[in-house]
Amino acid sequence: MWKYVLRRLLYAIPTLLGISIIVFLVTRLAPGDPVRLYTFGALNVTEEDIQGLRAYYGLDQPLWIQYVSWITKVVRGDFGMSLQYHQPALGLLFERMGATLQLAFTALFLQLAIGIPLGVMAALRRGSWVDNVIRVFGVIGHAIPQFWLGLMAIILVSVTLRLLPSQGVLTVGKDIWDVPDRIRHIIMPSFVLALAGIANYSRYLRTETLDVISQDYVRTAHAKGLGERTVVYVHALRNALIPMVTALGGILAVLVSGALVVEQVFTWPGVGQFTYAAARSRDYPVIMAGVMVASTLLVLSYLIRDVAYAIVDPRIKVK
Amino acid sequence: MATTAVSTRRQAAQHDLAARKQRSLWRDAVWRLFRNRAAIAGLAVIVFAAFVAIFAPIIAPYSPIQQNTPKQLMEPIWTRWFGSQFTDSGYLLGSDELGRDILTRLMYGTRVSLIVGFVPVAVIFVVGASIGMVSGYVGGWVDNLLMRFTDIIYAFPDLLFVIIIVATLRGTELGTAMDGLLLIFVALAIVNWVGLARLIRGQVLSLKHREFIEAARAIGATPVRIMIRHLFPNVLAPVIVSLAFAIPGAMLTEATLSFLGIGVRPPTPTWGAMINEGFIVFQATPWPVLLPAFCISIILLAFTFVGDGLRDALDPRMKI
């Protein structure tokens, strides 16, 4: 097992290198120069100043030299200074990581806490109106664009009903440990982020549960006189949940990158929104750092998924 | 007498058997698909949308960019019976903040949505199928190389990658071609071919040592012929299903890009951009937001139903 983990981690290195090269090229291929962008309209900036700044940031070098100097610094943990904020890019991202993780984990919790019971309920009452309602929800939940749902929620809940705040993690001026205030802020964005996943899990778990409860060992459990609850929750659900581990793996990173839209809608100060802003303002170091952090998360969560899968289901062997 | 009766019955039975044999896997699948009411409803919606998209210039009452500010923010005609004073029988679904006809813009918006659904998915199909097939069948260092490359794209958070490509390359020639549509095609294709390639590779790996492939090789079929004539038809079922689900995904991404303001350039009407613009005037009237949102949801639902139907029809045991 450890050998397997180690090999996967080694494989991750060329993958991440490849990603960095692609993003480096994509961002650099675009015409336009960040120095000119940032000095645009500023008075008293001469052509010499611009050239000086370009040299300072190494932007006058050939691309491959720029890449090599970037990667040699990254190996030492230095992702360079943000062109826009004049602070270390990685530090800026980590400051925003907390907000994104809060949102992602809350959404993940909602997905599991709501999606799994819905799926099991639908499967156990197959063909009833409960099942139909849950199935319709399972399909519709997918067909609603996140940004639209978010904006509608703001208009309905915040503007019209004035129930919940529409932006940020905290009311300005409140203590950072004001938990009730934080909860009020996170309710809407986390639900909007979770919706598609809730729909997905309920569909997924419905098929899984239906699959499992028609198997022989479940019939045996019934036959030896166990109660319905014991059969479903102790015997059936455990096996129905195994494939969920696969689904769980990619979910964290998907939530982190999918949170971009929700963060944008709710002005949530997270990593996705920040990386997007950097992409629009050509803040190269921040784009690179943002992509590398997100990809590393994704690679790690794939690994965790595969290992967890092997642990949960002894029938699977990793090699 | 008796013998003829038996023989006719036998003939009839043989005839029956022959008739049944003709039903191929695909005909069975089509039959199952057509018995699925949700899938048929979805298919009907898609055909209708395609019709609207193709004939938009003929059936649309106005030009999608024709402004008429005195008639701005008209509400749909049916709100008249609920007391709205801002309706105009010239604007069946109302008008937006610049007095452009919403019905017309929705019709033209159908074009963008369908094109964004189908074109990148066609590219994904060609690229993903070729790479997956070659990687799986040839194996060895070719497989290794292609799969390492696939891993790179696979480790990229999809939406983030699309957004970065589109946001940074918008100013280039690629980004301005076809009002920005081309760049969106490219971004969607780059990100999404990986899943298909991996799917096909896996299928090919499990098939390539089966007898029918060995038989084909034994009679001297070339690798290309084996891949196209023997392997491809056998991996087609899961491929169709995964492509059917890729289409609504691409549409949703386009709408999201339009919402972020990096989609197809205005004034080309797209549903996502209409929603985005509509929110500015939402306090005055909700319809410029609600109508395109309704269209997006309906078309996404339609494709999801067809995808579900295809999956059930092609292989009831398959789970995607």
C-alpha cells in the first residue's frame, strides 16, 4: 500500500509540471503586457520606467528562461510576488483558502447529509409519490445554472425578504469569532453550491440501494428475521455506500474550483474568485499559484479516493 | 396432411426466428429509447430547439440587435390579464432594457446554445476516441506517453481551466473569431476529451484480447481496420451515453462564461448573457431574467432525459 501511495506521488510530479507548463504558455501567449496594463493612465511613467519594470519582473527574458526561473523558485516554495498587490502570491492565496474550504466543506456536508437520505428513501419506497418527487428533484437539480440560482436567492432572500446577508463571510465590523453571523452568511452560498451534488447523490444512491437490496445476502438477512431498519441501515446501506467513495474523491477539488462561480455571485473572498480576478488582470504569479494549488488538491484527492476505496472495499486490490 | 401441417408450422417457426434474428442490438436500443416517454419528450424539445435555431432569421419577428428604447422593458403579453400596464402586442414575450424583442433574442440564443453543445462535443468525440483507441490498442510506450498527457489534463480542475483559457486568450485573434465562440469551442474541447479517451482506453483494454479480435488479426486485418471495424462498434454504446451527457455540460459552461462576462461577445444574444443583463433591471421586471433561465433549464433537462434514456436503452446495467 505505501509503495503504491509513493509511486502515485511520484507520478504526480510530472503531471503537475505539465500543468504548470501549459498554464505558463497559455497566459504568456496572450498579447498585452501586465506592466503596461498596470501603468496604463498613470502620469509620469516613461518608456524607460516600463522597460525597467519589465526587467525587474523578468518579463523581458525569453519564455523558457522565465519558466526555468519560475520553477526553480517554486521548488523552494516561492511563487513570486503578485504584480497587483506586491505581496507573495502564495500567501495571498492561503489567506483566502480558509473561506473557500469553509464553503466547500459546508457544501459537501449538505450534499451527504441531504443527498444520501433522499436516495435511500426513494429506493425504499420505489414507485411511490415520494420516489417520484425525489427523482424529479434529482433531475431538475442538475438543470439549474448555479449563477442563476445564486442571484435569484439573493433577490428573494436578501433583497425582498431581508432574511440573510447577500455577500461576504462576515458583517463588516463584527468579531471574527461571531459564529451565528458567519452561519447566516454561509447558508445561501453553501446551499447553492451543494444543490447539484445533492441531486447527484440522491440519484446515485437510489440506484445503488436498489441494486443492493435485491441481492441474496439482504434476502438472507430478512429471512433470519432481522427488522427492516437493521437490514437497511446495517446490511444494505454499508454496501450501497461503497461506490460513493469514488464520487467523494474528486468532489473536494471540484467544489474548490466549482466554488468560483458561487464565490463570484456571493462576493465570497475565496481562492476561486481571486484566481479568476488574477486571470482577468494578468497577474501571472497569482494565476500560476492558484492553478498549482487547485491541481495539487485535485491530484491528492484522486489519490485519497483510490486508497480509501481499497480500504473500504477489501475486494479491490491496489497495485 | 399431418406432415404438411407440421412442416408449415416449422417453416413459420423458422420464419419467426429469422425475423427475430434481424433485430440487432441497435434496433433493440432504438426501440427501448422510443418507449421511454421522458426521452421522447426530451428529443422533441431538442428537435424543436434545432428547428428554431435553424430558422431563427425567418420566424423571428425582429432583428436580435434592433433597439427600440421607447418600448423598453415591456412585459410578456399574458401579464396584461394580471394588471400589467407595460405590455405591447408587438412584443409577445416583452422587451429588454434596450427595447430589443425578448422572443427574437431567445430564438437566436438557441443557436449559440445548440452550437456550443454540439461542436465541441464532436471535436471531443474525434480526439478522445482516436487517442483512447490508439492508446488502448497499441499499448507500450505509446500508451504510456498518451496516458501521461491525459493525466495532465485530468488533474486540471475543469471549470478553472476553461475560465483561465478564455479569460486570458480573449484578446487574441483566436478569442475574437466568431464573436468569441471559437475560443469557447477550443477551451471546452481541450478540457473534456480526456474523460472520453480514458473511457475508451479502458474498454479497448478489456476487449483487445478477446477471440473476435484475435480472429480478425489472424486473417490479416491491419491494426487500423481492427480499431475501426471491430473495436469501435463494441465501445460505441458507453461513448454515446457519455457524449449525450457532455452536451448539456458544455451548454451550462457557456452560460456560466457569459454570466462571468467572458462568453460570446455582445450584442450576440445568448441565454447566459441575457440573464446577466436582465439582473440589472430585475427590480423593474423579472421577465428578462426568468425567460432565458427557463429556456436553459428546459434544454438541459431535455438533454439529461435523452442521456438517461440512451443509457437505459443501450445498457441497463451501465452506471455513469
